[in-house]
Amino acid sequence: MTALVTARPAAPPASPPLPVGGDAAVDRALRLAAVLALWLGLLLVTYWWVADGGVCYASGQWAEVVSTIWDLITNYGGMLLAVAGTACLIMVVVTSVKAARRRLRYESWHLLHLYGYLGVGLALPHQLWTGQEFLQSPAATVYWWTLWAVAAAAIVVWRIWLPLWRSARHRLRVAGVVRESSDVVSVYLTGRLLDRLPLRAGQFIARELEVLAAERGLDVLHLPGPRRTPSSVLGPAALGMPELTALRRWIPDLIERDVFLCGPSAWTEGVERLVRSAGVPADRVHTESFGW
């Protein structure tokens, strides 16, 4: 689903009609997630070097750090697995950096990120076998084992079992692959009892709009396709008017608002050009693109 939302800096409860809208904070949330991933990776390496890596065990004697690390890895239960797990997590962090991510295909990036599960799994045994927090009392041992078991069960149920069960039940199959344009491909699926499959296009953003419409009087204008021309972004909803004229008619005070865009790159760039030509300053146009 594509989305265009406009908002006043201090908006009243009711808003004028808007093209289809969505989550205004997603753009900043994704940037924050990337920054947090980098810092968490740095903290992970620091923790491993200082605590698990031997600085503490070597009593601050830097000359003994290397030999202490070797002793920990070879003589303490689970430490070799923990080293491998740390390597997996560092790989996930490194490939999350924007410069590295741009060099990877999306499928490769996604596969590498699955190693995050492997990294956590490999790091767990040394905590359970040698960690004092896990071994200081039977109650602590039961508590931590139960906590990890519940987390593992949640991953197995929601990330593995449920998708496989739904695919088998509904017999999902790819019915066709259609190239819509040079950079857009549609994948058509078929199956049985699809009306009982709890999914629909744009379900999360649509729910947000329903809540906003009910609670704050938001007016929603749908923009169905097809586009009249390759450069069109508003489609038939413009009713034959120039798109800039239609946009100004829908939102007369557009230049006083912040604009939030979410959708495929070509559409997002087109709408951004449209609102900029309407006089909206660049620093008040916020975008989140589906592009990789």
C-alpha cells in the first residue's frame, strides 16, 4: 500500500480530506533502529573483550589477556560456541550498516540476518553451563532455563510452525509472475479457503487509518490505479484535472503542513516532486521508500 499523509505542526482533532495516509514515525524509527544496531554491536564486542574475553579474568593484566582468552575458549564449557555466536552477531551488525547493505541483494541481506538466531543460540550454552547467574541456585537455574525455553518456543511457533501450517492448510502456490514495469513484479498466489486466511493487503496501515478516522476525524481518500500516464501519482482520483490542481483542491493549506510519504520509490519520488512544486519546503517532506 502507498500512502500520503499531511499534518499541521499543531493540528486540531479534525483534518481536511487527505490522500491515503499511514504511520508518520516509521521513517525515523527505521533510522533509529539502524543506529541502535550499530551501537549494540559495539557494546557486544566491548563486553566480550572486557568480560568474557579475558580482561576481567586476567585481573587487568594486559599481558595475560591473550593467554586468558585462549584458556577460556579451550577449557570452559560453551566458550568456543560463544565465540562463533559472537562472530555471527557481528556479521549481522556489519551488514546492517548502510554502506554494506547497499552492496548486497535483499535476499542475501535477509539470509545473513537469519544468522542472528544462530548467534544467540550458540551464545546461550556458555551462560547456562558456566554463568553464575544461572547456577547460583536451583531456582535461578529453573527461571533462566524456562525464560530461554519460552523465547525459543515463540520463535519456533510463530516463525516456523505457523507459516508452514498455513501454507499446507491453504495449499498456497504461485500462479503467475507478471512484470508490471522495468522495476515492478507482481506475484500471484492461489490456494484453497483463502477467505479464511487472516491476511489482506495493507492490513496494518489500513487499521491505523481506521483508528485515526474514528478517533480524530481523519478523512481518507483512496487512490486506486491504474495511473493515467507513467508520471501520474494520483491516478483516476484526480478526475481528469492536472494533479497539482487536484492536490491543492483536496488540501488548500498544503504549504502549511508537514507531508509524510510511504510507498514504492518511483511513486514516492513523484509525489515528493508534486508537493514541492505546490510550495512545500523540502525540510517538511518526510519519506519512507519500499526500495532496497
